[in-house]
Amino acid sequence: MNYYKDEDVTYWNMQVEGVIAYKVTSHEFSIEYRGKLPTDGAFFEIHDSPWIALFKDYEPGIMSKCKHFYLSFYDETVEIIAQSLFFKQLEGKPVFDIQNSIFLPADDSS
């Protein structure tokens, strides 16, 4: 996923490895951590995550390697349980590559 940072006009690429689960929530309904996280910043790691604790009973070996990431965007929040998340600054504006895009089949149920 590519990310544009307004403050310093930079472009970043976000890589997530070992994804176990993710959820996207409208900002208005993302209330579990509101007020508990710093106001400066948009990307956080949740320590002692109750969400990870839910999965530990099923796969403790895998979950011991995972972290809970919380990404706050303008209209929504994205939470990810994964082994790692990192950013790499891009040298310029990324170019959309149609050859490496994923297309979903059309819904033929009409």
C-alpha cells in the first residue's frame, strides 16, 4: 500500500508480512482505543492486545510472533494482526502498474 504524507510531500510504501487478520472501521465507530493513543501520529502498535489474546488459544505458536497494528486515516481506522509492518520512503510519486493489479470477477448474479 502506498501512502502520501501531506506535511513534507513524501510518498511511502507500507509492507505487511504474516497477516493473520485485519479489520477496517469507520472512524466514528473505532472507539476502543480513542483517547488512549497519542494525538500526534497515525500508526501505532497496541501492546497487550485483547484481539491477539482471542487468537492465542487457537494458535499460540503463531500468535507469539504477531503484533497488533493500528492505522488511523482520515475517515477510517485499519487494524492488522501481523508479524511485521514497515514503511519505505519512495523517491517520487508511485506509478500505478495495471499489469500487477488484482481484478475481481464481475458479479453475475443479476
